[in-house]
Amino acid sequence: MALLLRFQTYLGLTFLLTIILGPFLAKSVCYSLIQRGEHVLKSRQQYFIYLDHSGALQGERFSISIYLSDVEDVCIWQTKLVYDSCLLVVLEIEAGDFLSANTVAINSTRLFYKNEPIESYINTSLLDEYAIVVFATDVAPGVLFIGGCSLNLQTISGSGKVATVTFGVCKPVSYVEVSLEESLLLNKDLMETRGSITIVS
């Protein structure tokens, strides 16, 4: 299973970076990212999200936001969002505006959470200063691999929202548990940098 997840992650990142950097450089950068990811502390940040006092009904929706906190010269971020797939389903992913106001969200398996053709993203407007792509893909039931990178390798420091994930409730529940695992922050030299990735509900 670990080998399969690593292979799926590699394919997703290669697809994203091919758009940005071209096929040869994309494979080199992606392999470097995966290798560095093996050395990330396998820390797990757990969050209990209380939906309301009476409990959420099947079919209801709620959102969580992913934030970068106190980061320094970040160019690339990634994490695994882990949730109970028996209770929740991912409905939509929206890019935040911390890294850039000119940000788009795509699913790196070439399926889109929003019905917009990829051709609308591949144009010169994406190469504006600090333009960012947020990518996401389901690597296993209840595991959403999500991250983002600058299209022109520009960096940014500080704190802010980088993505919002909207879930649908599959069964009546009063609270849910989600966690972030294997979070990684890199600068433009693909070196790990300061800061953290957190969830705000």
C-alpha cells in the first residue's frame, strides 16, 4: 500500500509540474520532492470538528480551511488530509488567496472539482507574479493529497489560507475527526523551510 501511494503521488506531481516546467525538468523536480518527502517527520495533527449541537444530517455540507502559518520563503507546500471516508466525501476544493490572488485549483488525476476546462488555465495569465496552482487527488479512501506551488518559483512569507475543502456528510454525525500527515514546506531550492500547515474549521 505504501508503494502504491508513493507511485500515485509521483504521477500526480509529475502531471502538475509537466504543465509548469516541461516534461524533463518536471520528472527531476518531482523525484526530488518524493525523496525529500521520505525524510519528513511522520507527525499527525488531529482536529475534532463539532458540526452542531444536534448533529449533522446525511447530505449536509461543511468546510475546513488549510492555512500556512509563519512560513518563510515558501514556494511549494503539500500535506495529506486524512478523514473517515465512511462518514465524509470530498465535494469541492477551492484555492485560497494567501500565496496569490491569481490561484486555481485542479485535481491532478485530470478530474476537476470544478467544471472548468484545463485549457482555461494554460495561458500566459497564469505566469503573473506569484501565480499559484493548488493540486489535489485522492490517493486512497479517506486520504486527500493536496498541495500547491508557484508557477514561476517565486516565494512568500507570513501566514494565510491556501485552500478550502468542502465535505458532504454521508451519515448523521455530531463531530468528525480529520488530520494532517506528512506535511512539507519547500523553498525554490527544494529545501525544507520554516512554518507549519494547519486546519481552521
